[in-house]
Amino acid sequence: MTDQTMYVILLGPPGAGKGTQAVQTAERTGLLHLSTGDMFRENLRNGTELGSLAKTFMDKGELVPDDVTIRMLLERISREDARAGCLFDGFPRTVEQARALDEALGEQGNEITVTVLIDVSDEEITRRLGGRVSCASCGSVFHEIFNPPKAESPCCDQVNMIQRDDDKPAAIANRLQVYADQTEPLVAYYRQADKLSSVNGEQSPQAVGEDLLAALQAVSD
Ligand code: AP5
């Protein structure tokens, strides 16, 4: 799409479709997809201390503390493969995380190119997260109704699907509250920095993806 090094943030409430869009957009742009939620879940699968610590917060729908999350993310973006640009999914989630990211990129002579808000109502989010399932083998994300698992797939079939612990109703409600209290202020933060764009997340995943690419194109010209 562009030769310019881009650092793109996908912002939006839990279940807005950040992960779905990040996977597609990373494939189409070549940007490195970095999801802090995926990093914590990988640590949990690998039985690390960080994974066990993160689980105590994730299961309740709370944020993992800033110091732990920032350290993990900054270590990841210091690696060579992140120098060609990144697509951040689920980070930053607090103003403190946003400031730490700005500072770290600044030290590398880089900056956030654009933050794209995926706009979705609370009602739609509750419907989406209640039906989200993912493949126990490869991690691909589906929805029982909107994007059902593939019966013909050797890996992603119905019986191989699992539900995330934080997609239970009580945790979903808390995640929405935590988003409103701690993450939504980032909309004003990036708007003030003139780095905010938004797309309507209540369309088909393909249509959201096209709008997202158009938003990236608009800032890369
Ligand atoms: P994380 O994994 O980042 O979860 P999240 O932000 O809550 O986002 P989700 O993964 O739930 O949703 P999504 O927006 O990616 O939507 P998806 O594409 O899956 O974080 C989990 C936890 O980790 C946090 O609660 C926290 O504890 C911790 N954590 C992570 N990062 C942290 C940080 N920076 N600081 C502190 N703590 C942190 O889509 C959802 C569903 O909808 C799917 O079923 C999908 O198939 C479906 N869908 C997607 N798009 C559409 C569409 N257009 N139409 C219909 N259905 C759709």
C-alpha cells in the first residue's frame, strides 16, 4: 500500500472487531500485528509467571497493570521486525500507555501515524461477544451466528471451538465499564494530536476492512 513506515492503532471497545480487522489488515499491508491480549494469552498457554498474573485481571475483565503491560509491549517493539511498522490491537488502553508508546517511538525517531476508532454500540458488542468462539488449535476467531466455524475445515470445525473466560456475561459488562472509564479518554487524546480517524464498525467485516484501508490510505499519501 505504501513504502512509508506506519504505526497504526486500532482503538475500540471490546468486541468492536479489532482482532478480526487487524489480522486482515496486517495481511494486506504487511504491517506487524501486535495484540497485547494475544501476548497475555500466549503467556498463559506457556505457563509463564506473566501469564498467571495477567489471568487474574483478564478473567474479571480488568486491565492488567500499566507497568507490566508497558514493559511487555516496549520490549516487543524494540525488536528488529517491528522497525518496519506495526498495527497495534488492544494497546494502548490507558493514557499512561499512550504516553509511554509516544515516548518509545519518539526515541526511535518514529511516531504514531494514525489511530482508527472502530465505532460499535454497546448492544452490538454484547451480541458479538456472547457468540464469539475460537479454534482451540489455530486460534482463528469466529462467531456462532455472524461468522460460523467451517464444517469442512480440518481444524476450525464446530467441535474444536472454545469460548474465552472473559466472554462470560459478568466479565463482558465489566469490560465495557473499564473501556468507558479508562480507554475512551484516548479518543480525545488522539483527536487532540490530530491523529484520529474512525470507521463504522457495524457493517460486514469486509466493509469495515475496506473503510479501514481507505483511512490508512488517506494518511499515507
Ligand atoms: P483483548 O484480547 O485485547 O480483548 P478486547 O479489547 O476486549 O477485544 P476483543 O478481543 O474482545 O475484541 P475485538 O475488538 O478484537 O473483536 P473481535 O475481532 O474478536 O484483551 C483481553 C484482556 O487482556 C483485557 O480485558 C485485559 O484484561 C487484558 N489486556 C489486553 N491488552 C491490555 C492492555 N493494553 N492493558 C491492560 N490490559 C490489557 O470480534 C468480536 C466478535 O465479533 C467475534 O466473534 C467476531 O467474529 C465478531 N465480529 C467481528 N467483526 C464483526 C462484524 N463487522 N460484524 C459482525 N460480527 C463481527
